[in-house]
Amino acid sequence: MFASSAALDWIEHDDLTPAPGQIRIRVAAAGVNRADLLQRAGHYPPPPGASPILGLECAGVVDALGEGVSRWQVGDRVCALLSGGGYADQVVCPAGHALPVPDGMTLIEAAALPEVLATAWLNLYREAGLAAGDAVLLHAGASGVGTAAIQLCRLKGATCFVTAGSAEKIARCTALGAEGGFVRHQGSFVAAVKAWRPGGVDVVLDPVGAAYLADNQRVLATGGRLVLIGLLGGRAAELDLGRLLIKRQRLIGSTLRARPDDEKSSIIAGIADEVWPAVRAGRVAPVIQKTVPAAAADEAHRLLASNTTTGKVVLTM
């Protein structure tokens, strides 16, 4: 059952003025992320200086420019990675955190892309150094990040195997390009992953944490990289240092929201170069479970917390 100690209230607010280097976006839609649920429950405060309003990604139309901004014009359709503030009818962000919405893509579709693509690209391409031919294990493969990661593996020429909560979700993942999957309620994933790749996997992308650490180490190949991006399964676990040494495994911790603006601009620039041409061509696409009016954000949060979704839930303004 979904429960939160904080009510969601809609209030009037003065118009925002973009600072130098920023743009103001008239928001049409905003993606919903688990970080929103955590922040609402008091477990994930926004970084210093960020808006206390929920929302880590949005899409809309640029309606004001800060001093020194030349890459965007008023009227441009953009989607953007945010540190907060997306659940509103306007938001400001650094100009370097926005991407152009491709022709033929709706703003609702575009709102489902920035956070998941940034997370998947950062952790697969940059942190894990994903290469063509690598074998990847993606936990929570049917999540927003998981569905984006499947597509980025395919784009890079890597293969992937997923864990997810149901056979239906596994089927959705394989339709996106995963080679196989394992239903997490059936116990340990080790045998299934080893049957898929007897020599082990090169990369594990894991939002679970403690509950999966031992099994992640068991399926990592020599030189394998485990990128930890969440703690849904706890924060404290025993690490097999012998296995870490002998197999030259690397454990990488990674977060996105609290990174400095220039790092986020670098991530968005990487996506623009390596992924956005595929988005324009339709080879990487948003996966949306449901759109919900912003006034019913409670419903969107309950839906995401139910663990029944595949891909994203998007609020429409």
C-alpha cells in the first residue's frame, strides 16, 4: 500500500526569472520518478539551491532566456533534466541541461526521456565503460531506467539479460531487445544468468543494493563492473573481498541528482552526441505506462509505488 507523510498541495507562485545561463520552460509534462516518492516521504531532500518542488525531468516550450543564452530561442520545444521543480507550470534550469524535442515527438513522450536516459547513459557508457560485445545484467529491467538501459545496450552493440517482477514484464523487456530475463520472486538469479552467460557478465546495473550484492559478485566475470545506483534492497551487506581481488571486479557507486551543473551538462552533451540521433530516428523511444493529469499526482505516485508499471508514468500539466 502506498503511504506518504506529506500531502501534495498545488499553490500559486510568482513567475520564475531565469538567471544568467538558464532558460525558463513552460512545462507541458513531467516524468514521475521513485526519487519523487522518496523526497515526498522525507528521505531524499533536494540538493542545496535546488527547487523544493518535486520533479526531476520535464518537457515544454522555452518562454524566457537568461543572460548569455544563445543555444535556445523562445518558442523552442525542449525536454530537460532537473534538480527539482518539474511538477509546476514553469521551471528554470541551466541551458546545458535541455535537449531539443524531435519533430514528430509529443511533449508528453519527451518528458519521459531526460532522467532515464541520463541515468542509463551515465552509468552504462561512462561509469561502466560499456563496449560492443559486452554482456550486461540489468536489475529492475522493466523500470524507466531499465527500459532505457535495454535500448542503450542494443544501441552500443551489447547484449543484456534482465530481472523483473513478472513474466509479463520480462516479455516487455525482451520485446525491447533483452535476450532473456528472470522473475525476481523466484529466488536467486545466479543460475539463470550463468545459463545465459556461463563465463559471467561484464556489467551489472543495480538499483537494489544490499540484497543483491553477493549474487551480483557471483555472476560478474573477471574484470566485471558492478554499478550501484540505488538502495531499494538495503544499504549494508557483506562484500567478498577475495572474489573482488581474484576476479578484478570493480564496484562503482553512482548518483545523478547531486552532481554539479557542469557535470550534468556534460552528460546531456554526451546523450546529444551518442543517443539523440537514435531518438530522432525512432531507434530509442520513450516507454510510457500511463499519463496522469498533474492534479492527480497522488494517483501517479500510487501507481509507481505499486511496482506494476513498465517504463514511465508521466504527469500532464
